[in-house]
Amino acid sequence: MMDRLGYPEIMESPQMDPLSIVSIALGILSWCMGCCIGVVFSLAAVIVLPFSIAGLVLGIVSARRIQAEPEMYNGMPLAVVGIVINGLQLLSMLLLAVVFAMAIVGVVAIPMLEGTF
């Protein structure tokens, strides 16, 4: 294609979507914080949960933006990996919360059922 002066038009290549990179970074950060803090403190979900949710939302926004404007943005594999990492982190935190809830119910309910409370 030619511009108005007759020179060939320079086509810019799509740039990497920065939201996909941030999504992966938040996913890695939440996994590291969850593994390091979660072993020591039971309140790791309060600290890690915002990072995982933000990473998941940014990954989804990035994937939609890349699909909507493929001539402007690329990086769909990074967005998908960010969605998967943050989704798995959220699922693991949910599983951890269920296990803690079952443990608390077990500690409280079993003595009550046995009459030793």
C-alpha cells in the first residue's frame, strides 16, 4: 500500500500485550507467596487472593483485547498461561480453605458429639 505521497506504507508489527505479562507475573508472585507464606501462616489467602484475582482478571482482559485487535496486540499464549496459573492458584486456595474449615469443624464438632466439650 502507498501513502498519500507515493511511498510504501510502513506496517507496524503487533506489540506484546503488557497485560498478559503482568498476568503471568502476578500468577508467579501469588504461587511463590502462597507456598512461602502459606506454610507459616494460615492467613495466606488474605494476602495471596488479591494477587490471584487481579492476575486472572488481567489475563482475561488481555485475551479479549488480543482477540479483538490482533493487528495491534499479540501474546495470546502468555494471556492463557496467566489465566491458567492464576486459576489454579485460586482453586488451590479454595481447596485449602475447605480443608481448614473441615479441620475446624472436626475439632469443634467431635468433642461436642462425644459429650466431652
